[in-house]
Amino acid sequence: MLEKVIESIEKRLKERGVSLIMMFDDKGKILWHRGREIRGRSIEEGSGFSKKACEKILKSGEAVIEKDSIISIAGDGLSDTAVSKKIRSIVILPLDDNRYFYVDGMEKEFDEEAIVTIKEGCYYLRECIVESERYYRDKISRLETIDDKIKDKIVKYATRTDEPVLITGETGCGKGYIAELIHELSGRLGKFIHVNVTTIPESLFESELFGYRKGAFTGANGDKVGYIEEAEGGTLFLDEIADLRFDMQTKLLKVVEEGKYNRLGDSKERVCNVRFIFATNRDLGEEIKKKRFREDLYYRISTFIIELKPLRENKEKLKRLIEHYKYLLSGKRINEEGMEVLLNHEWRGNVRELIQVLKRAGVEFDGKEIGGEIEECLWNHINGCGCRKLEGKENNKTNETVEKLIEEIEREGSFWEVVKKPFMKRDISRREVKEVIKYALSKTKNSKYKECLKYLNIEEKDYKKFLDFLKDYKIV
């Protein structure tokens, strides 16, 4: 949407003698430009425009309007580039709190009508940016599976900067989904290229990333476009970046910093217009300490970080995801017991594991409601990890929580403190409470509940209170 707005503004301003329009931020980062060719990615290192005029507004924050810069230079040395490029007029206006709109012309001095048109273009661009960001916020707000803080970061990083973004989180948290969403919301016209570093042999990664010329090495029978070139004008997402070979990290750093690279076997240096997004499930700080990841590369790619928490640490997100993916249940409804099981599962595979479990539940079970059956889905799903369903204390080598609860009860801990209190705080699940009671019954030879009171360290006067608890919370 913004791309079309910029094209419209450029077309109108050209009619007023404008040869370059550009937007840069308060850090001097050039965000985009249209018109004649310029060099560099920042005001400091760039050329082909009036650097001193840009530096002036960065320092003062006040608009710069030079109708005839060639004449004014003699007085204050406003811009050397204005002389070499024969720039006649320069206008730089604040776009918002941290961005500026630059316009210059080489053919003739801007008249009053041209200045008015430029100001109108700046105002229109400002309104469109605000509207665009509002549109993106509204769009992303409907994605209820994403936390509000993460939503806000996605919108800002997508619409306000082209700097690299680092996404961290465990496997299955949805890092690829977030990266693709940033690309979509950025408005970049090029492709979104997803590259998992671990799937490419180390010996081939350089040629796959940069591409190569015919004859560059044995077997190079023709030119090959690399991932960077394929992502031109778009986004290159490098997943599992911590697994990138150390020497390749050096070459990647050069591309990210300078926006330049060479195909293998080609002396011609290429300039790339690519947004980089990186992801990892490792602690890069630890990788740096172990000399497996370059510290300078880390600082270059970590200006903007999105940290995704695992599902087990975010119950609200888990609830939203279950609601979002309920269509996988083929019309079935998860009752309170089933929801309790889902909310207290560890979810080592995070979103990916949740999707597979819901798919299984939707196919394997009949009826309109699913409760305890969800537990069977979970055990079947993780059976390959060596986990198995609890059948009693003697056979329970995997459910450490239930074992600890029973041990505390046997050390004369009160049922109310050991079991009910953590259950009410959702620290333990309904299933685990059931297993404790089930074990207590087995120890009292399945007699009535009164016979279990002593084992569970419950006073006889609290018998009804105990039964009410079991009934109210559907323990039995």
C-alpha cells in the first residue's frame, strides 16, 4: 500500500522539478529513496544528496528549505554535494517524531507552488504511514494467538525499519510464522525466502547463499542465483542461525553490514536490497562464550529481538491457540477435564506438538465432547520419548510430580496443603490429583473414602469437605 503512495508522490513531485525523494530516520538510516541514483545506506556513509542539509535537520529537528542552495552555500557551507551534483533546491521536512522527508531538485529553483506541493506530499505520506500502521495493527490484532507485546513489536519492526530482526524461542514456538508475518506487513515487494541452515551441507552453504558463476568450481556448469539474490527486494529468513559455520558467519556479517556480496567465481560486487530476519532456539550468549558464534555478528543482528516464550510458561496463549485450532477437532468440543489436561501438559514441542495432538483427537474419538481422552492422545503422541501412562506408584517412573505428592503425604503432609492448594493454584493437574487418590485407595484396598482419610492426613470431621471438593472439581 505505501509503495503505491510513494510512487504517486514521486510522479507528482517530478512535475515540479524534483529529482530525488528520500526518507531517513533520526539515526541517519536511509529507509528508502526514489529518483536518481544515490549511494550508501546511511546519511553518514552515503553520497549523491545533500549530507550537510540532512545533518542540519538531524541536529536541530527544524525544517530545511533552500530554494537556491548553490547561492546559500557560499554563506554557510550547507552542502558540498549540492555543488558537485548542481542541486538547486533542497527541502527536508519532519515526517513524524523520528523520520524525515527529503526532496531536492537539480533543474531549477523550487518556486512557491513547488514548496506547497512538497509540503502536501509530506503531509499525505505522513497520514498514509499512520493509516498503514493502524491497518496493520488492526490486522494483527485479529491474530489472537500472538501476545500484545509481540504484536506491537511485529508492527514496529515491520513498518518502521529495515534493520535485521532476531527471533528466539524453543523449537515449535512459531518463529517462522512470525518472520513471514513481518515480511507481509513490511510491504516489501520481493519474495520471502526461508532457509533452514541445518538442512544445507556446510560445504554447499556459501554457494547456496551467494550463488556462483559458471566454472567457479567443478560441476558449476552454469550460473546459479543464490538465496540473497532470490530474496532481492524482499526478506531472507535464516532459521537456526546458531548452526552456521564460523567462517561463514564472517561472510554473512559483511553482507548484513554493507549490503554487498560476490557470487562465487565472480569479481563483480553486487548490491542487495534484502531484509534479514534470523531465528535460533539456542542461547547465543552461551554460544559466544563457547566460541561457536561471532560476537560482532550477534551485535549486528540483535538490535531488534522478539523472544517467544514456550507454551508451558504462557497459559493464556495456550488457551488462545486451542480456541484458534479448534477446527482440527472436527466439530468436537473439549470439556473442562480435557482443557485441564491440555493446560497442564509440558508441551515440549510447543505449537507444533499442540496441532498434532488436536488433529489426533479430532480423528480418533467419536462423540461431541472430549475430556479425559485427550490424555490418551498426549501419551500416544509422546510415547516415542519413552513416556508412559501412570498405573500406580510402583510402575510410575516418569511422573515425578505424582511421586513427590505421594511422598509428601507419606511424610504426614496434609492433603489440603500438599494436593488441594497447588491444584487450586493450577500448579498440578486434575489428573495428578486423581492419581494421588487412586493410589491412596489402592493402599487401603479400595475401601470407602473414610478409610483413606487417615492415609491422606485428613481429619474425620472434614470428610464432607473432602467429598465436596472431589465433586465440585470433578475429581471423581
